[in-house]
Amino acid sequence: MAVSYAQTLSTDMIVSEIESLLDWRVDIMRQCFFPASVTKPADPYAPSALLMWCKREAERNAIDRKVAERLTLVHDELCQVAKATIDLSANGQPITVETYDAFENQFEGFITQIRRLQQDVSDAVVAVDSLTGLRTVAGMRNDIKREQDRFDRKGTSFSIANVEVDGLDELGQRFDRRSMEAIYTNVAQVVARTVRSFDDAYYLGKGEYLIVLKHVEFMDACSVMDRLRNELENTPVFMPNSEKLRITASFGIAEALQRESPELAIEHAKSALRLAKAGGGNRVKEFLERSALEQYARDLHKS
């Protein structure tokens, strides 16, 4: 079902929810870093008024259930990270940069989902593809531009992967539209369960996908995509004619560069995808703009 948002989500509701979340975040940080100043323990359960609204609207089919489910997932994971952070502090263990970043990344992921919900309502954008359940290309470039802006301000890197099912022409000659849709949906399901809740996955149409991997080093992002490639290869598609079909996909992945156009990262990912397909498919290819020596020096500096 296409997204059909009720026009009842006011700006005041969004502002109020974000303000509540920011206050909650301050309480968490104060308890972790200045426990002696706290008179009341911080609540690990994040504010959820907007989440409850979203669930109610989904139950009466005013918004797509997948939107409510995704918001719930990111909210629940934020609460889990908050509880783990509070527990560390309560046990007298120091809060590391890694622990702090995990909380901040999940917090930003939830705020992003709220802002997208607001945009989808105000702009009447069909944000979720009815076939695959992934986000659509509507708003995709604006999403990536926001991620690029965050990268430029905070240095939180991200990578983009362009994915395409192998042998689409042959599959299209062999199967009808309904069967091809079963393939596209199967790939989307594997993508959704492999990437993290605050990563973004888009369906571009005709067996092509784009994934934005956030807050992760480039080589780790490549490892995630190789795991996804392997998962796809080993997850059969149950076709409408009862055939169990095995498919593969090719991946091109590129790292965003600070103070560059987000379009550039997309083009680099597409270029790497072409190399993966030319190499026979079922592989992950990285876009490496640097020379081999420059890349070696960069990797050595990171290690």
C-alpha cells in the first residue's frame, strides 16, 4: 500500500517531540558524566508521544505500517543503547568515545526518522515503495545531501553502495512481471535485515538499489556489503511457480568525500558497480580514486 499520510501531524507536535528528546538526552549525559549532580535517575526509555501517534495512525491505515514499524525499531534500539550507557555508568565503568558515539549515532538516527515523517506529511511524498518496503527515490538526493552536510560539519563519514541483481536481461526473458517482482522483493527483504536501522536503503526500480551506510569506516562498509552479497547468494527466492531460484547481485561502493557534491559519491558508486558487473558479477567493487600508493598510505594511517 502506498503511503497515505493523515494531515494531522502539526509542526508543533514535531517541535515538542524533538525538544523532549533533547531534554532526555541531556538527562542521560548528565547521569553518565556528572552522576553526583543527579537527584533523579535518568529514564532509559526515550520520549514516545510521536511514536504512539504514528502507531495509532498506522492501525487505522492513515499511514503506511512500515513507516510506523521503522520508527518503532529505531526508537527501541535508541532505548537499548541508552540503557547500556546508563548501566555502564552505574557500574562505575568509564564512558568511552565508542560508547558515546554509539548513543549519539542512534539518537541522530531517530531524529532523522522524525524529520522525514514530517517532510513526508507536508510534501505528500510517497516515501515508501509499495512493492519492496524500501524508501523510494523521492527525496533520496535530499537525504544524501543532508548526510553530506553532517559529514562536512562533524566529520561523520558515510559510504554509498549501488546494488543491482545480476543477469536481469536473462531473468526478464525467462520470467513474467509477477515473478520478477518476487525477485526484487526478496532482495529488498535481505537488504532490510542486513543493514542497520539508521542506514538508508532505496529501491531505484528494475532490480537496482542504493544503500547509504552511515558512521562507518569505508573498509567496514565494504565488509557489510560483502556480507550482504553472500546473504543474497544463499537466500533462495520462492517463485510464484513454486521454483526455488538462487540469484546473485553486484555491488559498487564509494566513500563520500568532505566538501564535495553528494552527486559525486553516487556517480562513484555507479562506476564501481559497472566494474563489478564487467568482472562477472556477484562481487563487491570499491571505487578508489587514489593511486595504489596513496591508498596504501591512507590505510596505514588508519591502522
